[in-house]
Amino acid sequence: MNTVFQLRFTGGNVTPETVSAGELADLLIAAEAAIMGVALQRNPTLNPDEIVVGLVEIENRSLGLKFSSPTPDVIAPAFEELTSSVRLRSFRGLASRSIRGIRVLAEFTTNRKCRAQFWNGTENATSPLAEMDEGFEKLLPESQFIRGETTIYGKVERVGGVDPKVRIRLSDHEVVSCYLNEVLAKELGKLLYAEVGLRGQATWEANDHSLVYFRVEELLSYRKGRVASALDELREACGGSFDAVRDVVAWVAEERGAIGL
């Protein structure tokens, strides 16, 4: 599989031998997040599980990381857009997930007093496409968050872990990992692959309203049903209150005007 792009960390005595496994894991996760954020922003109909950014080689060029992908037609353009943002120091419109990934890479360069270089995947490249030096994280926009209580609905795909989490598929293209206690984890473990409703505390990025954190507080008594059945139940709950309405559009307009909408 051909290399799609490379990251190199130069200077600061950074080598494969001086970077701990934990630091390396953080760099790999950050690089993946930075690329995936752009890729999904450019291709919103793609399933995130079908996009892979894989490490294929660690080079002893200070610290060189080579990445490949079975979907280079998606990853290569995303990498080009990301490096353009870094080179121009312009992050307007960049996905929050990408900015969080770049921040991790930038903080590593500052802490280790090195430079992070973005290279394309060809072996004959003579210079990096973009660089980050010490203090680059100061150029990144500050993250602003919105916090509050909300309810999410989706399919339970995975439950467990030392620090319990549940993986919920919200749609074909969106998955979120939620924190919860052991009691709730056991309850949700019995509902694997079922559609559930979860109430809890959420944190969203203010600029694009992407969900970055969710802690489950309650498993709701929700079960997925047919839309027709839901409308029948709603009709019964209304008890004939709207039977006299003949012109629905006019009635809604009148009600909206009465409350100033």
C-alpha cells in the first residue's frame, strides 16, 4: 500500500527511541483526527468506519511517521487542505475535530522543542509542504464550548471498558462514544444493537455544534417504532381537540401570529 502522506518531527532529540509509546499513540490519534475531520467535512455522506488512516512505517529520521489508506482519493485531498491551513496559518472553516488534532501535534512540538513537518507521500520530495514550530498552538483559535442537558437516540454498538463507555451510532455517518457508570453499562450491555434513548450532559463545539462529550445519566424507556404508530398515539392523546380544524395552514399561521412567531 502506497504512502499517502508523512509527518516528521525534527530537532529536540526526538527519535523513535526517545518518544514513549504513550506519546506516540497521542500523535497517531491526533494525526488521524486532523485528517478525518477534513475528510468527513468534505464528504459528509461517507461512513466514518469506511475511512482508514493507517500507520505503515516509523522512520528514524528524527521521528518519521508514514501513513497510508485504502481510500487515498479521500485522504489525499483532505491532507492537502489540512497542510494548506497550517502553511497559511488560516483555520477559518476547519472542522473542530481537525483543530483539536492539530493542537495536540503543536503542543508536542512545543513541549519537545522540535518542529513538525507535513510531507506528501512521494519518496523524491525535497521539502515539506508545511511546518509547525514551537508555540504554533498559540496561532490556533481558542475552543469555545456549549454545555447542557440533552437526549440522544441511536443504536448501541459497543459497551464496556475499565472506564465504561458506550458507543452509539446516531446515524449512518455519525457515531459518538459516551461515558457512563457501571450500572448503566450493565443495562445497556443487554441492549446491544438495539435502538435506545439516553439522557445526559453534553458538550458541543460552539463554532460547528459538533458533539465532543456526552455523559449518560439515564436510560429512557424509548423503543424504536413505526412513524405511523407514533402518529396514531399522538392522535389518541389529543382526544379530538383538533377535529374542528378544517384549514390547517390557516390555523397554524393564526396560532404562530398569536404568540409572535
